[in-house]
Amino acid sequence: MKISMYEACVKPGIRMMNNLAAVLDKAAQHAQAKKIDPTVFVGARLAPDMFPLARQVQIASDSVKIGAARIAAIEAPPFEDNEKSLPELIERAKKTAAWLETLNPGQFEGSEDRMVTWKTRSTERSMQGLAYLLHQLLPNLHFHCTTAYAILRHNGVELGKMDYLGTQPPA
């Protein structure tokens, strides 16, 4: 059985963004129940030199949104990185999933061999679409979603593996 670039990129992206929104919602509920200022979570980080939760969510969102657009050779919508609350971060994750849902398999046809080029802070990189998906987009998405989960778990939010993976079967 062959898997399409759409199935390997968009479907996991939607799932991870929806799961991230659910994890952030649990954090908001936890803050309310324990009478914790939720901005403590938004600014929390695992280590002094790591990005805080808000930036982890923004990067996860951008990774999948911009990465999928690069693979499909289309433009991604710009999102301002101005979220300062858990509800705004939840909305960011949901908005990313909603945009991914507008994509269709036809946009990804032939993309495994199409060159994807992007700029980093110091250089420009290029990879074939499949390599970009497997070695750049998906690892980056999972790194930032995992880090967001770990920040919240480290700060006392009661989360488990199924919160990260999601409880709904993949579509």
C-alpha cells in the first residue's frame, strides 16, 4: 500500500494541532481549578535558554502550516505571533488545523520529488518534498508539540500519553 504526501503531512498535522488545543484546554481548566494565574503557563519554559510555551505553540503551528504550504507549492496564511493567553493559544492551534483542513490531496500530487526551498536565519536550504516532510517538517512539529506538553506537565497539569496522542481515531 502506498501512502500519499497529503496523508503523511496534512492528516497528522490536523491531529497534532487538535491534540495540542486539547492539551492547552486542559491547562486552562487546571489553572482555573487550582486558582493559578494561567499566564504562568504561557510564559513557562523547560530551561532558561528554551522558548516559553507560547512560542512553542506558535512554532508548532508555523511548522505544519508553512511546511504543508511549501510541499503543496502554495502560500500559507500569515498568523501574527501575538498570543498571550491560553485561550489565544488554543485558538491558534484550532485555526491551524482548520486551515490544514482546506487543503486537498490534489495539491500534493508529485510533491515527493518537488524541491522545497526555505530560508533559515543564516542560509537557504533545499530538499526534495519527501525528505523535507520526513526529516524537517514532521520532526519539528513533534518537537514543539512535545515541548509544549512537557512544559505543562512539568508545571503540574495532569496530562498523560493519550492527551498527546489523542483519543479519537485518525480520520
